[in-house]
Amino acid sequence: MNKLSANIDFLNKTRVKVDEKLFSETITHTLSYLKKEGQYVLSVTIVNSKEMQKLNREYKGKDAPTDVLTFPYSSEKQEDEPFIDLGSVILCHDICKKEAEKRNENILKTYALLLIHGILHIFGYDHHRSKSEEKEMFSLQEKILDTLCYDFITDMKLMKKCLKEAQSRAYTPYSHFNVGAVVVTKDGKYHLGCNIENSAYSVACCAERVALFKVISQGYKKEDIVSLGCITSSSNIGTPCGVCRQAMAELMNLKCPVYIFNNDMDKKLFTTVEGLLPYSFSSEDLFAK
Ligand code: THU
């Protein structure tokens, strides 16, 4: 049973579109990384630099905008309160944008890092106190960000193009059922796989496993894999077979996104490895005493 639940009270006061899912997933992941249990709620607000400057002046006595402000409320359960109300994290879109450009990274990644930073403050971490605490907090926030399974990398337009290319390479003289698969790795590469059949039918290998095995055999590790996409020549959404699901559960992070398309790409299913194969068998079961 999952003993952690995190709710977000989200408010975006800018005109810029942002995916609320990123913030809620970041909160859940950070709390679970910190091994927290219980029911939490955190308010996250996105503001522009003018409003941030005002808040920083009023509450912190600094007349300048800043990237993130944290207003901790509570980090432990209060009597008669069903939720642990962590308080509020305010993020400034304009400063986030500048920081993301400086680091040459996706703004969503900067948002996630700053939100993690704010949550760590709520739990008592403070980089202002000493050099060693600064080192501890900064390295922890990087580790949490690194293990957050949010897809900052996959470009859906490129994924679709690569899927069609992969599918066109299918070797299917027997079934004529063409499947394409693409694995995206953290270095931004798209690795293509297709199904390869054989006159001895059982020798055939599915596109998903061809792509995955290709990636692993090149030296990539589980942590390097960002996402997997697949397409079949069906008008339905043909989801990966059981054998491929088991291979994915071993070689990919269970939270990794999986993007599935039908042949015309007018139907899609976006899920995760765990979504395709809950309760999968793993080495943990094999070696359990
Ligand atoms: N196939 C895949 O490539 N992936 C799947 O997940 C399901 C099936 C292939 C295997 C075979 O070449 C053809 O589709 C018909 O089963």
C-alpha cells in the first residue's frame, strides 16, 4: 500500500502555459525520495517578476525579483488536521526562463529543480547556514531531479518521424504486420527498432525488444533511457506484447513513459512501463529470501 499522497494547490498567474503534472509529479517524487509518509498538500504559484519583486520586498525585505520563495507552514502532522500542509512555494517565470537559458536547458527542468529546492527548505535544509550544508542541499536537489521520471527530452514530432522510419524497416515477409519502436536516451539520441521475422516463425523478434536490446548493447544503462515509443500497422492501438513488457520492466525505469500509436497516428495511448505491466516479476522476487 502506498503510504504517501501529495496534493497540489496550483495557481499559474502568468499567461505562459505550463504543465501542472510536472509540479505534482515533482512534489510526489521529492517526498518519496525523502522517505516521507502521510498525506501532504503544497501550494505552488507561478508569478511574473513584478509580483515576485513585490513579495520579496514585503516578506524578505529584498527589493528585487528572485527565482523561488518558500513559505513553510508545517512539515509534521498536526492534531485534527487530515493533511500535512507544507505551505507555499512561489516560482518566478521570468527568472526561471533566464536561468534555463543560461544553463541551456528546458525551462521545465529549471522549474522542477527550484520546486525541489523549495521543498527541501520546508524540511529544514538551508544552504545559507554553512558551506557544508550548501553542498549537501545542492547535491541532494540534483539527485532528486536526476531521478525524477518526467520526460523533459522527447520531442513528439521527432518521435513520430522516427517511428515511421523504424516501421518502414520492418522485415515481415510472413505477417506483413509492421511494427516500429524508438527508444530515446538522455543524450538526445533516438534509437530505432523494427520487428524481424523468420521462416522458422518462433525466431521472430518484436520491434520493442530490437530497439531496447540495441540500446543496452551499445552500453546505455537503465538510467539513460528517457522514453519508448511504438507504432503498429493496425488501425487500433496495438500495445506491446507480454514478453516485451517484461523486457521493458527489467531494462527501463518502471516510471518511464511509453508512447503508443496506431498506424495513422490518429489514436494514441500514453502510459508508463508500470502502466503496461503492474506487479511485474523482478530480480527482487528472484533473490528474496
Ligand atoms: N510484434 C511486435 O513487433 N511487437 C509487439 O509488441 C507485438 C508483435 C510483431 C511480431 C511479429 O513480427 C508481428 O508483430 C506479428 O505478431
